[in-house]
Amino acid sequence: MIKWILILLVVAAVASLLGLNSLAGAAMTGAKLLIAVALILFLLVLFGLVAIA
């Protein structure tokens, strides 16, 4: 999932440098969504491991 986040961030950066604002915005929105999902999954795993221990 981290790989997809990095890919989307690079696409957003390149698109913004080329002046493609709508593509940059879409890529950034996708990256934000994946970051949120990864953070939620990380917290669930973290709290699950703490509760088991």
C-alpha cells in the first residue's frame, strides 16, 4: 500500500509541475485516502496487539 501512496504522490508532483491541476488533485486525493486507510489499519493492529499482550 505504501508503494501505491508513493506512486500517487509522484504522479501528483509531476502533474502539478506540468500544469495538469485536475490530474494532480485526483492523484493527491487518492494518496490521502490511502494514507488514511493505512493509518487506520496500523492503529487497529497496534491496539489489537496491545490488547492481546
